[in-house]
Amino acid sequence: MFSETELHEQYAELQRRAMSLGSHGQSRIDQLAAAMRLPPKKHADDYLRVLKGATDDAMVAVLSYQRALPFLETANSLIESLAKPSPNAEDEEWREQLLFRLAEVLEIGADLIAEGEAHLERCARVEI
């Protein structure tokens, strides 16, 4: 089990990665769309097919970003709950449950972001 500090650090890193994924993914989609409007005269069909595959990868990257957002929002809510003092005598059990749930949602968010990053990396290999 991770400590609360480690989970806060993971959350901050995931937020950074998610923002990067979202902005770079959308930027890459825009670049690829512009390139598709002006294909070269030679081998245009092959070029467009490669760009279509890269565009699909970029779109999956952005979709992964969008799918990760609810998990990051849930993580934020859990962190806010951890910051509030519990009026209960069972404070430690309550905190442990929140930390467990936080670790779960961060893991799912990390998987989604990693999936998106892999697709973004694949589409970035295509020269335009």
C-alpha cells in the first residue's frame, strides 16, 4: 500500500501526464488533418492511408485522455475528503478506506493514460 504522500505525488504526476496527452493528442490530430488536405502527387493513396492510421491513433490517445478524466476527478474528490478531519473515533479505518480507493482510481487512470501515450507515440512516428 502506498502512503498518502506517495498517492498525492502519483496524482500530481498523472494530472501532468493527462494534460500533456490531451493537448498533444489534439494538436497531432490537427496536424494530421492539415496534412491530409494536401497529399503529395506521388503515392497519394499510400500517404493518405498512413495518415489515416496515424489519425486513428491520435484519436484513440485523446479518447484515452477523456476516459481517464473521471478517474482523476474521483481521485481529486478522495484527496479532498482525506484533507477533512473525520468526527468519528474510527478515523483510521475511514482514512485507510479512502487511501485504498484512491490507489484504485489512480491505477485505472494511469493505465488509461499509458494506453493513450502509447497511441500518441505510435502516431508521432509518422512523418508529415
